Amino acid sequence: MTDIHFAFPMVQAPIWIGAGVGVVLIFMLLLKRLERRREIRVHRFVTAALAPRLLAGYDARHRRPLYWFAVIGLVFLLIALAQPRWGKAWGGVARSGRDILILMDTSESMNATDPLPTRISRARQKVDALLDRCPADRFGLIAFSGGAVLQCPLTEDHAYFRSILEVTDTNVLEDEGTDIAAAFHEALETFKEDIEDTGQDNRESRTILLISDGEAVTGDQIAAAEAVAPHTRIHVLGIGSPEGAPVTFQAPDQARRGWNNEVHHSKLDEENLKTIAQIGGGVYLRTSPNNADVDRLKAEFDALRSQTVSGDMRYTYVNRYRWPLSIAILCFAAEGLWLALLPGLRRRAMRRAAQEDPAHA
């Protein structure tokens, strides 16, 4: 027996079959009512018993095929809408999504403990939660401090992205400082390379998420943001608190030609980050203890236009909706053809009646 599937789960089949039967029955009753109203209009001029004799060529049976063409056409149209599937074959399954490029601050200030356990740990947690909410989107990762480097190119392989994310910390780059401008320049290069590889250039389907405390900025991040803004939106997630927290880091000791442990009180620079978000046409959010900030970012990403990011080959059931749809179209076409033939059938009936009863010729 052929294994047939439909667009709805098979456990819901009785519900959908019942609904389809109900629609067909209502349609049949409606057609009968319309036909009855037509007969009433005819009988206003002549009784039903005299109509065949006085109206030569009148025969209610000539209109019956119209009724059945319409009913059968509707039945097969409903079957086509159910999308019957049987027989398996290899076929492409297109996926659509957006491009989300994460710019993560990995400077020493990200080791501050506001929020706990550290800013860099909380940043990784937020990105991980965002991955769960955007399963069809491509993610890329750029780490930056005094410089910037592409850690992970744009990919839909979230497992691979997570493996890179887990090892991204403040030891990734040796350059000191927080050069957001360098991160923006690296982002532009990443987008350019991706456009060359995929052949797709759609600003409305890509975005940058900058995650940083915004402190001790080097480079002209404002000019860099203005250069990036025509190509993508820029959303910003601020990590830390305006009150700040102490950070211990190693600084060179020129006198002893070695290294000293120094303590710096690091604060979240919200004004700087808000300016960047405003230039990039995005939103600025301060990280929250729960995932309200991630949900807001997800809502912003949903406003972006999706694009086709892959076309996986899968061995799936073949959609046979074209067969019942073709039958439905033929039935509706036959209905129109029969309407066109009705005048000829009536004239033929009139000639036959004239031959049988010359008195009514």
C-alpha cells in the first residue's frame, strides 16, 4: 500500500477530512439553492409541467453536468490544498535566515566581575542564548581589543560557532586597549568577502552586534561606525555597570624590565556605546540578569529581511499537489465549456421538438 502523507500531521487527518466534507456539503447545498432559485424564476412565467412543451429546448437535465463539474472541481482543489505526498526523491530544501556578525570585546577590562562571574563570561552566555533563538541565521565572530581578528566567518554551523565562542577570552589578542574602529574595519572586510563568495549583497538581511564595555577606546570609532552604517545595522549590548568594578592586569615595569600587577577601576561607558548604536540605526541595550536583553535583540533581528542561506539536499516525500490541482482546473474549464455549449444543445432540442410536433414549429 502506498504511504501517503499530507501537509497536516496524520493524527489530525479526521479533523481535516471532516472539515473538507463539511465544505463540500455546504457548497452542494448552495449550488442546489441557486439552481432552485433559477427554476423559480422560470416557473413565474410558465408552470413546470408546461415548460418543456412551451419552451422548446428547455430541459433541466442539460444543466446537471455544471453542478457535478463544480462539485468535483472543488473536491480535487481541497485535495491539492492538502498537498498529498507519496514516493521519495532527493530534492533541495531552501532555508532562509539573516547574517549576524558578533563583535566581542576581549580587552582586559572584560575580566571585571560586574556582572558575575566576569563580563566576558556573561557576553558568551548572551551570544549562546541568542544562538538558541536564531536557529536558521548565520553567525560570525570578531574578537577585538587593541586590534581585531576574525575568529569565525559567517556560518550556519552553530556547533562550530559555539566551539569557537567557548575559547574566546581576554587572551585571544595580545594588543592592549579597546579599538572598536578596528573591529568595524574587520567587519566590513568580512562582509565584502562573503558577498564575493555568495554573490548576495543585501543590507536589510545583515546586522552587527557589538558587545563591549566601551571603555578606554582607541581609534576613531565614530568615523568607523559611520563607514559601516550604509552597509548594515549596528546593535550594541553594553556589558558592565556605570559604577564599575576593579580589574587586575599586568603592566610593563620599565625600571625593572619586568611586569607589575596593576589595578584599574573599569566602568561601562554607555554614552559612547549609545552614540555608536544611534549612528548604526540600531538599539543600545545594557545586559540584564535574565534574557530580556536577548529577547529584545531577537525582536530587532526578526525585523530584518530574510535571505536564502542554503539549499540542503534531502530524501523526502514528493509533493503531488499538481495532479489533483490539474484535475480541478480541468473540471472548472469543462464547466465553462459546457456553459458555452448549452445554447447549441437547446437549439438542437428545439429542432428535434419541431420535427416531432410540426404544430409547434
